[in-house]
Amino acid sequence: MAVGLCCFVLASTGCAIRPYVVDEAATALSSQSQMPEDDLVLAREASAFYLKLSESLLREVPGHLKLAAAVSSGFTQYAYAFVSFEADKLEPQDAAAAQKLRERAARLYARAHRHAMAALEASSPGLSKALTQTDDVKTLRFTQDQVALAYWAAASWGGLISLSKDNPDVVADLPAAVRLAHLAWRHQPDFAQGALASLMGTFEASRPGGSVQQASLYFEQAMTASASKSAGVYVAKAENIALSQGDRAQFEALLQRALEVAARHRNLQNDIMRERAEWLLGMADDLF
């Protein structure tokens, strides 16, 4: 459906593109990660096509919030699931090859972030500058569509920062990324089955001076919002709380919980998290 709809829209770019058609294309593209898929290699290969197609459509309707969110989410998830994770698995055998993959993942995160921020800035002029000023951020308000876009802008930003430890200019953007995520969280704390609260937990656990207690509260909020349907929050808490505290029992318990959730609620996101949870469990002896 997503392929046919996007092809139709692209073929129509010589005429005025009807907004509802673009909305439908964005919805179809966004829904891909919630659909069951037993073959992650096939999903990876299909994702590349969707990404290029949706990015081409976005160039025809720049600033379209739903489509920009779909494009940003696609690049962010592709970078995380199919590039950065591959680098993690490859690291013990070939550190140089793993580093090249991480550099590619960073470029994909940056691409996702550019698309998201361009649309956010178009809909809220001055947003980028406001994110550097705490007082200015407090006065900002988001619409529902902007919350989704802000989530992916912040998530891709966080991914880019995590892979740019040797680039002080990129790392210096962490406070702005946290402010953007917090602004979206303030508007809709239960967004996307707790994905936004989970992102806040990850940011809180990783930022300098962050509170482990506050990060844990964010993760608990995410677990409640997900209604035990999202494996990702359990993996995130395992990596950002249990691992950092050296708590192997909690680490393994959270990952086992992620496996249980992924088995009960099959979709692409949970399948990816199932694979990561299995890998982390297999690496436990090396991690602790």
C-alpha cells in the first residue's frame, strides 16, 4: 500500500498535490514499523526503498509535518536497527569496519534530524534558536503533529550525539536535544506508547549530571504508557540503568521481559528489539 500510494503521489507532482493524499502517504509510511515481519533482512532491504521514495516526496512538499515525521522516523530507525546495531555486533571481530558503520549511522541520524528540524522550524520560526535558551523554550507550544516530529528530531539528534563523542561541537548540542524532547514530553508524555518518556529516560541517564532516579521514573512512565506492548522500553532501561549500575540481575530480567513482550506483540519494532535483547543477553559475560 505504501509503495503504491507514494508512487501515485510522485506521479502527480506535475499537478497540485492534494494535502489529504500526502497525509495518507505519510500514514502508510509511518505504519510500516508496526506491521509484522518475520524476515528482518527483507525489512532492511525494503526500508531503503521506502526511505528514498518518501524523501523524494518530501522534497515536493517541504515542511509537511506528517510526511517529515515519517521520513525522519524512517531514517532514524534504519540507522539504529540496521546500521548502528550491525556495528555493535561487528565490533569484536572487526573494529575498523564497525567504525565505518557507525560513521554511516551518524550520517543517517543527521539526515533524519535535518528533515525533522527543517519542518519544525518552518512551522515554528525561531524554534532552533529558542532551544538554546531555557526561558524561550518554556513559552513554546506544539500541535499534535509537531509533537511527533519533535520526538523524531530529538531521537535522531540523540543518536547522532551518541556516535559523535570525538566531535565537541555535536556533543555540545545535547542540552538543546534534551530541551526539545522535554518540550514534546510536556505536551504529550504518553506519546507513541511511552516512546517519548523512554527517550527522556535515556537522555536523563546519559546527560552529565543526570539523575538515575529521575531516569528510572521516566522509564516506569514509559512502561505504563506502553501497556506492556513495547519491548523497546525494557531494552532501553536495561542498557541505560541496569548496565550503567552494574546490576546484572536487573539487566537480564529486563531483557527477558523484553523478549516476552516481543513474542506477544509481533511487529517490526518489537522484532528488532527482540534481536537486540537476545544479543545483549549473549554479551552479558563481556558487559559485566
